[in-house]
Amino acid sequence: MTPDGEPPEVAGHTIVHLSDCHLTSTGVLYNGVVDPEVTLAAVVAELRRGQANGHRFDAIVLSGDLTDTGDPDAYRRLRAAVEPLGVPLVYATGNHDVRVAFHRELLGVDDTDPRVQRILLGDRLRIVTLDSTIVGKGHGRLTDDTLAELSRILGTPAPDGTVVVLHHAPVPPPTPLLTYFTLERASRRALADVIAGTDVRLVLAGHHHLAQSGTLGGVPVAVAGSTAIRTDPLGPAGHEHTTRSTAFNLVRLYRDTHTVSVIPVDGAATVFDLDPAGCAAVVAAHPVD
């Protein structure tokens, strides 16, 4: 029991949220500097460590720009990296992805039309992915058909609510250059109208290469950083500055709230590691009055 006399809170669902992996063709460095396969492997190793420590993940959401140029082999290597984790995978399309290869290699379908996918976890939590990409463009848009399909889906609530996933984050971007490549404001407003007052608990997105939070139509928005690089919002004025960085988000959904934790994968040294006996000693040193 906690000091307030209530039992510890336990999440009903735990989602790993990755984004902007930018896997390249074999032997090609992302931006000529980063090997995105190595950074993705570091994330997978961290998730394996979590599983070995007894943590369970209900889904892994990958919110677009999974490859840098749409190379079919890069999608196959991505799948080969994450599938062995044994966790349901949820893929969304980004502006660097190529639909025909994305759909064939990750979704197992042969088409090029934007797709609205529905995944139900344990018959309780619904995850809906939207395609916000415009072929040949960097910015994002949600079509009327996509929004209508989402509205139709949300007409029937899911037992544990809905999480909506798209690539282009529906919140203001962190740098001026990204403002040019953002989700069109009309689409952002329309999405807000569709999800307001529904069972949507959270919107997950990427594209900004930086962990962010915001709201849309009264619904929280969580943006995951890239597994490859990080946007620097405090760089020189007028510059688009990025740094080497690997991170992902860990989303925990509780009965009446949620948490989003940014997990850096940086090889940081251990400061302390209390075993159960050590934790019990700390608790005993802080008795409840």
C-alpha cells in the first residue's frame, strides 16, 4: 500500500512508441553520418533488456519515416529487427516511406491508396493508424475519406478507448524549417473536430525528430523522437540543427490517465540499482505517520 492507503497503480496497457528510424539502403549512412540500423538495434537491445527484466509490452507503434527512401530491403531489415521481440507491431506511413513498398513489405498488401488501419489489443484497446502523407511531398494532409473513416470507427467506442497514430504531428513544430513540412492546419483542425468528445485517449505521432507533448481537440498528443537523430530547438536562429541521439517513448495507459516517458538510449552509466531489499529499506526509513 502507498502512504495514502491505496494500492499501487498498475497500467492496463503498455505501448512502445518508435518513430523516424530512417533505415537506409545497405552501406548508406543517414545524412552521411548516422548508421540508422545500428541505432535501431540499440533500441531493440534496450527493449530486450526490459523484457528480460520482466516488463511486458502490449504493442510497438512505429509512426512513420521507417525508411529514408522506401528501399524494400530496408523495410525487410526493419521487420527482421523488431518482429523477434514477439510484440504486436503497428506501422504508420511517413513522408519518406513509399506506399507500395511499405504496404507490401510491412502490411502484406498490394495497393497504393492511403489506409486507415484498426488494431484491437486484447479486445479492449483500439489503435487506429492514419496515413497523413502526400506522394512526393514532405508536409502532411488528411483526406476527407480518411477523416470520414476515422469518424465512422469512433462512432462505436472501444472498451478501453482508442489511440490514434499518424506520422505528421498535429501540434506546432519545434523549428522554422519544420513549419514548412508540418501537417496542414486545415487537417489539424479537422482531426481535432473528429476526435473531440470521442473515446480517443491519446494521439501518437512523429516527424519532428524530437519528443513533444501537446493537445488536439482536448486530447493529449505525444510525439516520439527519432531513433536516429534529434532536432535541436535551441540551435542558432535560422538554422536547422540536429544531433546524434537515439530515443523512444514508453506509453502506459491506466484506467483514468496515462504517462509518456522518453527513454534515451545513450549508454548512460548506472548511478544506483536498489534490489527489492534495498527498496524495502528506503520505505522503512520513511514510515507513514
